[in-house]
Amino acid sequence: MRYFMMMLTCSLSCLPVFEADAEEVNITPDVVYGHKFGLAMTFDVFTPEKEANGAAVLFMVSGGWYSKWSPPEGLQVRFRALTDKGFTVFAVRHGSSPRFSIAEAVADVRRSVRFIRLNAEKFQIDPDRIGVFGMSAGGHLSLMLGTASDEGDPNAKDPVLKVSDRVQAVVAFVAPTDLQVMAEDAPDRLPVYAQFPALEINQETAAENSPLLHVSSDDSPTLLLAGVKDELVPIFHSRNIQAAFGKAGVTNKLIEFGNAGHGFRGEDLAAATQAMVAWFEEHLNK
């Protein structure tokens, strides 16, 4: 249960908190980017009032592939490091475990990128400057967008599906990259994974949604942030995909935090946040 709660809350609680005034950022809550089973899929938008740089950064609201709603006013200060630099931030929720699978979560966040790009003018962003970040399961979803996206289906009836879901930069915190080792039939599966309904999958299904197996030369520039002492998502996940990126010629960087586990605090969190912002500035600014 300890690991379950850690992964569930990491996507929000591990974000840095800054002082912020309400008037500095315009919040547009609960924008609907799709529907399924009679339910709306939503995101919140945090737009800097002054000196917006035109680039978008999506945050994957996901821990253990659970995606929970929380008042956007509480998230505002946690995105301050990005909005202060002019980035418009989108907090994207997906269909949550245990009702929805990892594959469905991946499909949801892909749609969110397509929807945001299709409506780039409305959100006052550049459709060719979209980044994504997330922590733990949110990091996994970010990597799936960076490694397994497409240009859209020109024959689709839904105009959203005609649009590309590619992103131009990825930052992944403590992210699972090979779900095969977490699947039910994995020979060396860690017992803790039995606590996560989303991981009630076999290795074949896991392979389809493992970023490590989708790495190719056209992937997005990716920054990996990992804790050496992580017992839930061991650091080999980040090391292995970094090696694959290097072999494919993908721009990438791995920063290891020697004393960190699954989630960062204090100086580690500050350093990771600084590295994330710098990565987006390098790869999303004109």
C-alpha cells in the first residue's frame, strides 16, 4: 500500500511549490477534449498573462495510471517555474485505472495533443512547439508521446484524429520504460506491482505500450530524470531507454540523483525542475 499511494500521488505532490499571485496566470478549467462511455475527458489550461512565449507544455496527470481531478487553483503554483518563463501549461487527465487500461490512457493523451494542436490558435500557442512532462506513470505516458506518435489519419471522420500527436520535447521523471518486466507473467516481476490494477496485463500487451520498444530516429528530444535508489521503478528503466536513444541518434540526456528514490524532494526537486525548464527552453523556444 505504501508504494501504491506513493505512485498515485507522485504526479502532483512531487511538483515544486512557488509563491504566486492569482492574477499572474489565467486559468481555463475543465476543457473537454473528447468523450467516451458518456464521460468527458478534460484538461486545465494555465496561460501566462504577460510575455507568453507561444510554446505549450502538457503535464500528464497520472500516478499508477490513475488520473485524479483536483481544483486547478491548487495546481497553479506548482506550474510556476514554467509559466514564469512564458510557457502555457495544460494539465491533462486521462481515463483512470482501474476502469480504463494503460492502452486507453495512451490513446487519451494522444487525443489531447491532437486536440490542442488543432485548437492552437484558440489557446494562442504554436502548434509546432509542444512539449510534455510527467512523473512515474505520467512519465511513461510522456515517453509514449515522444516515441510512438503519428501524423494523424487524413481519412478519419473526426477532425481531431486527422491531426498529428507528435511532440517536440519530452521530460520524464522516474518513468517506467519497459512494461514487460512489470506484467503479470514476467518471471522476475516485483511483488509490489500486484497492487496496481493497470499492470494486470501480460507481456505481449505490455510490449505494445513500452516506450523502450518504440524508440526510433525521429523521436522527440528527451530528458530523463531518475533516482538511483528507486525501488518501484528501478533506474535501469531510464538507463536502458537512454542507451536506445543513443543508438538511434535521438537527442537525449539522463540525470541521475544518487540519493533519490521514487520521487524527488528538496534540492533534488529544485535541480530537476531547473533542468526540466532549461530543456523546454532549449527545444521549444524559437
